[in-house]
Amino acid sequence: MGGSNNSFMASRRDIMRMGMGTVLAGIWPDYSFANEKIRTRIIPSSAETLPAIGLGTYGVFDVGASAEERASCREVLGALLAAGASLVDSSPMYRRAEQVSGDLAADLGLTDQIFWATKVWSNGREAGVDQMRQSMRYFQTDQIDLMQIHNLRDWKVHMKTLRDWKEQGRIRYIGITHYQAAAFDELEKVILEAETDFVQLNYSMAERDAEERLLPLCADKGIATLINRPYQRGGLFRSVEGKSLPDWAGEFAAHTWGQFFLKYILANPAVTCVIPATSKMEHMLDNLAAGLGGLPGPAHRKAMIEYISSI
């Protein structure tokens, strides 16, 4: 990040003293965090509310141990919490991401304010238990908010452990995940067979398969959803490069392509939280801004798809 106006190294004490709106307004004055709160959604199994914009860590938080290497991750983590959002999603598969997230949260004094979501990604009960214990050590907490079975790997074995841990208070919610539409048939079978609080899956304007069965199924069964790949790994941005937003995007407070793409997802009432991954401050703030203002209705959503398809 270049320039002092765009740096964010505020401690928790700074955030509490200055207030979330003041901190973010000083960094990025175009956004109205000072006057609006991030949209929230209800977790059906508990009625707890969760901010609808979270932070993914895949790839971007796999960095070294030096302060310089971690500086941008520290900034986006601080901004997430300062804006009133809370969910951080990680996995042992993401190499150093869990450890980096946990270290930075502790350094900022934010460990207890984060909604920690991670995954078990192994075969066998004991390997899963060891992995989950390591996640707790990395996050420097004795309770993880959401433990998910990563890509359904050995899900029947891990599901029993997760239920036991939930009863013991080690985890608060249980989830299952996948990132490919090709796995949706299997994902659907698990949703129907197992009791789970969350389902994480891929959904974007470019990958709308989840609209057909899985999102409606989750809504019917009272399951919260986390959305990965909301930008199709950058493919959506590449598809609109050099193109202008339609004028009518302002009618639902979408002022950038990123907000346009995220608001399309958030307009689906079955979506609980979207978790774009980033370690860039400007992208984090743009993602958070998608949680402000209005959302497109059915007519606008239809027009959004038609517009993207035409360019």
C-alpha cells in the first residue's frame, strides 16, 4: 500500500478509541462505514447473526514470518473487524494461513472478536483430531466457531468427531464444504443425510449452479451458507476489463464491479456470508462496501446476468 492515507496498522485500542467509522473513513473516505453497518444474516440453527461479508485466506495468507511479509494481511484483518465484520475462513490445506491469521489476530488484540471458521482435511479420526487441535493452537483459542469438513474428505468419520466436539463446547458449529459444481450431487446427499449447521460452496455470477438445488435446499433445511469463489478466481473481473458499470447499478448502491458481483450473491436470501480472499487493503474495503446499501431485486438480478452475458 502506498501513501499514508491508505495504511492501516491500528491496534484494537486505536479502533476502540477512534471508532470503526473514523478509522475506515480516514483510510478510504469514499466508503460510508461511518454511517452504515455491514449487513447481517441469521444462522438458522441458533438465530445468531453473522455479518454477510467475511474474509477468505486461501493463497493470500500463506506468507512468511516477518512483519514486512505479513503487513498487508495485518491490514486487511484489522479492517475486517473495524468495519464490524468478523468471519475469517481458513484450512490446514492453506499452508501457513491458519498460523498467520492467528498470530496477527493476537497481535491486534482481536482473537476473541473473530468468528473463526476452519476445516479438517485428513483421512482417519486421529489425524483429524490432531489437525483440529493444531488449528486451535494456531488461532490461540480453545473454541473454534465453525469446523468444516473440507471437500467432504472422510466426512462420515469426521462428522462423528465434530458432533462430539460440539457437545463438549470445543466447536460451536459444524459444516461441510466443496468448491466445484461437479461435486454438488455428492454435497446434496450429505446435506440430506447429515445434520450440519453450515454448507460452504462456490457461487458467483459466472457459476450459478448452486441456485438450482443446493441453495434452496439449505434454505429449506435451515442451514447457513458460506460462499467461496465469488469472483470465479478473478475470471469475472477479467471478463469486464475495460467495461463500464451500467448506470442502473447505482440503484442498489453498486459503485464498482466487485460490489456488483458480490451484491448479486447477497441478493439471494439463502446466502449467509460471502468470503472473498484477499490480502489487499483496497480489495478488502471494496468487499466490505458490498455489505452496505441496497441489494438488487429480481428484475435487477435478471438485468445483471443479461448485461454480463452481453459484454
